[in-house]
Amino acid sequence: MFEKNLQLSFLMDAYAGLLSERQQRVLDLYYNEDLSLGEIADDVGISRQGVRDSIKKAERELYFYEEHLGLVARDSAVREAGEHLLTLLGEGEAREAARTLLAVALGEDG
């Protein structure tokens, strides 16, 4: 269950902007705020079944986007390759320079 939630978190980070505002809100409340279906239904103004259907539809869409675009898999592969390269570089200035470049390429602070 934890791995599925983690995967969905990565997918939401990559593709949430492609979902409707309601789908984004429902997924955020369900996965990030850990609210129950009933609590989300009250917040959004739809039935519990409507919340469940919205979550399932949004999840299917996220997996569809990943299947066709592969951004999460590509990001993971780049991170893995970067870590491998850093290991090969050993210690020193070259490693730190490479770490900084990798962080910038990945959009991190470094």
C-alpha cells in the first residue's frame, strides 16, 4: 500500500496539472491530507461514491499519462544514473561539481 501511495505521489507531482481542479483537490485531500471519503465528500460537495469514482478515475488518468509520457520513469533513471556517476567519481572537487550540476539539472537546490 505504501509503495502504491508513493508511486501515486510521484505521478501527482508530474501530472497533476493535467487533471481537473476537482480531481486535483480530491487526490490532495485523500493522499496528502489523509481525509476519509466522507470528509472529502462534505468538503467538495459530492457523494462518497462520487469521491471514490473521482479518485479512481484520476488514478487511471495519472497511470495513463505515465504510460504514454514516462516522465516519472525517466526522472528515476536520470537520478539513478547520476548517483552511479557520482559513485564512480569518488571524492573531491570533481564529485562536488558533478553533484551540483546534477542537482541543477534535476531542479533541486544542490
